[in-house]
Amino acid sequence: MQIPVIAQTAGLLILSNVFMTIAWYGHLKNLAGKAWWIAALVSWGIALFEYLLQVPANRIGYTAYSLAQLKILQEVITLSVFVPFAMLYMGQPFRLDYLWAGICLIGAVYFIFRN
């Protein structure tokens, strides 16, 4: 059974975004007392895994979707990963702005994927 392109692409992008979010923001909690260059090196190490997932995701996705569609998909996934990370891992409170941003992205998905 062949996994649909959208499932392959979205799955890889979700995993990629988990690594990206940890690389970009995890050091704010875990390495707060360390020098910035230590945080940068650790983040680069984590980001390597993000790229190892993101590059094939976009190459697979580009066989069926436009560049703009891939970008909007990426943004939706980014917000979907970031909000739980911010709340659960970083202890940030839920904000209605997350909901409004999500609604705007639903509009972006509609416009970029319509025929």
C-alpha cells in the first residue's frame, strides 16, 4: 500500500517541526545559564535532524503540490507544533491570539489549495 504524498509530506514536516521548535526555543529553558554559543551549537545539532526530515518532506511534497502550497502547509504545521510546545513544555499560558492565528491560517489553506 502506497502512503499518499500528503501523508508522507505532512508526517515528515510534523517531525521536522518538533526538532525545529526544540532547536529554536528549547535552549531558552534548558540552557538559560549557558553562553549563547553553547546554545547555538546545541541548537545546530538538533537542527540537523530537522533538515534530515524537512528536505525529503519538501522533495516528496513538491511532486504533487506547488511551492506556495508547501509553504502554507509548513506554516500550519509550525503553529500546530509550536502552541502545544509553548504551553506544555515552556509553561506559557494559552492565548486567544493562537486561535486567531490558526483561523487566519485556515483561510490561507483555503486560498492556496482551492482550484
